[in-house]
Amino acid sequence: MARELKLMKGNEAIAQAMIASGTDGYFGYPITPQSEVMETLMAEKPWETTGMVVLQAESEVSSINMVYGGAATGKKVATSSSSPGISLMQEGLTYLAGAEIPCVIVNVMRGGPGLGTIQPSQSDYFQSVKGGGHGDYQLYTLAPASVQEMYDFVFDAWDIAFKYRNPVLILSDGAIGQCMEKLYTRDYIPRWTEEERRQHAPWGTFGKPASRGHNIITSLELESARQEVFNLKLQAKYAEMKEKEVRFETINCEDADYIFVAYGSSSRIAMKAMQMAREKGIKVGLFRLITLFPFPTKQLAEVAKRVKGILCVEMSAGQMIEDVRLATECNVKTEHFGRFGGIIPTPTEVLEALENKIIK
Amino acid sequence: MTEEIIIAGFGGQGVLSMGKILAYSGVMQNKEVSWMPSYGPEMRGGTANVSVIISDERISSPIINQFDTAIILNQQSLDKFEASVKPGGLLIYDPNGITHEPTRKDINIYKIAATAKAQELGISKVFNMVVLGGFLKLKPIVDKQYIHEGLEHSLPQRHWNLIPQNEEAIEIGKGLIEAVQTI
């Protein structure tokens, strides 16, 4: 594995990145539109090359708990699924956050609620950044908007997960998962040796030497005073992420009268609508969220000061818009446009929504 | 240069693989590309389509609703996508199974009897390459040598012996395409 130019699907890119980033284990259960992740891993047989374990569990409940068990030993363990499967994982996710276990979860979103549809959607924003499971926890949430980012963000996710001892969610959708684009692969990062694993994850359960006490992995603390201290520690960690790990991209925002705010595949559609608007002489910019948690609150507020209106574009009934309005403290006219249930909005529709809901 | 293409037809006609070979050829020529398939219920219903974009610049949306070129291989797809061709754009169709001809007056329309020709020559497996040849005759957006490299990357190595046959089919397609309406 070295730097090479390839053409592949977003889902394949996730699988290739898992292998190349030295992931130790993947546990998953097939579901459209992300089944190519495990298909690719099974076809590549990394257990014969890097030693990575790939296992199909009997359900998503099982796969997330396999992640819990494997990752508790300080190994790099990942899973992927799509919306209904991610719902099944919510209990596991809050336990992982509560036990401070680094791991990577990929959600290739489809339309809901319930089993919904297998077409792309972005209606899991609330679930991803405002809980999903119970308790005061956060998942560091990355929203790739291209096949290259599907690949690169797996590497970034491991860095963040181990730096903060926190689960990282890569929130994608069926459009980016199924789309093929150019991709530059990276050099293989070897899986950690036993020695390296002990350095990166000194808290892991890999056998107790006489020289130290027990490493205990749990999210249970019956002493409320201690549980509050633990919660404060988590909050301090999330505050540090908000301070240091916010990611976003601005395009044409400098002279913009209006901006789109979007993430993932919607940001690509919004970019096209932005180009169409500029051809018509309307000065439109794009503020693309890369991290959904931490949300780029300050940075968006700064850009929003200079514009007359914001159109949030999301394949949902309007979830991200709540955080946009909080960031701008409702000082700018802000509206939502989206299609849902698996329908992808067209650039033409997005531009029309800007003209009708914001400019008019 | 940006060329936005929809290729649509029945599942099994090689619609997705034609798009993939075109996209890979674009990659080999150092273009920006995207390949966005229909998947799921649409595919399972028997029709398949793929949007391919080949550009000199960063591609904004891989999901588009207006096309420079529509390559149409069955009636359902013609009904669905004829209206999506940009004014002044190009519509290529295979007349096999077409009962209602395209009616737009503001686009260039070409037909390519690839199904019939491929059957006649006994090369039905590379029917899609005949169609691709017709398209490349009208819009030579990728060079011959890169098509060869695109084929190498799209096909597993055990099928590389079929590459000459694919390339011949492309040449046949170039001679087969005929104008119905030019504006």
C-alpha cells in the first residue's frame, strides 16, 4: 500500500482507509447503502496482510459491543452501518463514551424514520450531535463531502479518538458512499505493536503487570459525587475539542451577500447552486461544516455578520439549522431547505429556495 | 471543460461499467471525475443509470439534474431523461425497442444502432463499448490511449485479453453513429 491514484466509491474508500490506517479490527453487519465497506474488507482479506480482523456480527447490537470489547484493550477497532443500524448501536455508543473508549463509527445515512428508505438522507444530525444515547456525552463528528475525505477522515478519526479517548463518528450518506471519485491513497501505517499499543493506550485492559494497579474499563459509578467529577472531566474534554478541533471550509464567503450552510453531499449540491447563483450575478458563498460536533459556532457567527441571509441546506426536515440559529443568535434571516425520505435536492431547487425564501 | 453525462438503460446493458470506463479514462488523463449511480430499488426494478462528470476543474455536485449529454438505451430512460438535456446539448439513443422517438427541437440528436450491430457481429458483450465509441466520435473528451488505460484499470487483470475487443467495439461505434437532428 502506497500513494496511488484510484477511482473508487466512498464506501470502498472507508474500507481501504481502515486497512491503510492500521486498524486492528472491524465488526459490522450489512445494510444498504454501506454494504461495500464490509464487502471490500472481505475481498481485500487484510487478515492475511496486516493482520486486521474482519468479522460479520449477527446484528448491529452485537457489532458495537464487539467494538467495545476490542477497543477496551487499546486496539483500533471500527464499525460501520446505516441509520437503522446506528439506532441499534446507541446504547453501545453511550457506554463507549462513558467508558472513554476510542473507536471509529461510520454512519452512511439513509432516509428514515424507522426502516425508511435505502436512498441518501441527512436526517440523523440530531442523533449524531445531540445524544442518540442517554447521558451528557458527545461524539466527535466528522462530515466528509467527497470520496477523498471518506478516506482521509478515517486517519484523522484515529488521531482524535486516541488523543481524547473518545468515540469518533464519521457521518456520511448514501450519495457519498455510492459515488465514485478520484482518490489518492496513502502509505500504509503499520498496526501498532504490543509495545506501541501500551504507549498509546496505557489505560487498556491487556493484562496487569505487578508494577501497577488494575486498569478498569467501565461506565458505572454508583457514587454520585464521583460521577459528577467524571462528568465534569468529560465536559472539559468536549470544551477542549470545541476550542482546538473545529473544522470547516468557506468558499466565496468574503464578498458574499448570502451564504449556504451545509455539510456532506448537500454541501456539494449547494456548491453547484452557488456557482449558478454567481453566474446570475447573485453573490453567494458556502460555509461547509466539516465537524458537526464541535460546531464552528464562533467562525460561523463571524461570517454571518457580513451577510443578509443564510440558507441551510440539509437532506432533512431541518435539524442543523437549530445550531446555525444558535450560532448567529438569530441575528440574520435564516431558513432551511431540504428534501427528505431519500430524495436528493437538485442545485436548481436549492437556488430557487434561496431566491424565494431568503432574497425575496 | 466540463462534460456532464447521463447514461441510462436496462440493468445488464453495461450502463454502469460504461460510465466507469469513461470515468477511469478521465482519471488517467488527469481530469476531475465523478460517477454517481442509481442504486437500490431503481436498479432492482430493471433500469439503471449513472451520472458521469468529467472536468478540468474541481467538481461541485456529483448529483445533477441537467446534462450536456444523455446516452439512452431504452424507452423508459428516454421518457425520463429527454427533458433533462441542456438546450443545445446532445442526446444519443439506440433505436432498439424505441417506439416514441425523441421530440425536442433545441438539442442535437444522434442514434446508434448498437444492439443490432453487436448482435450481427456476435459481440453483444461489448455492446456498451460500441455506444461509448459513438459518444467519443461526437465528443472526443478523452484520448484513445487513456481509454486503453481506463480499460486496464476498470477490468480485472484476468479479463485484459478482452481489451482489444473492447477497443475494436469503440471503433465500430465511431462509424455507426448517425445524425437525426443537428441544430
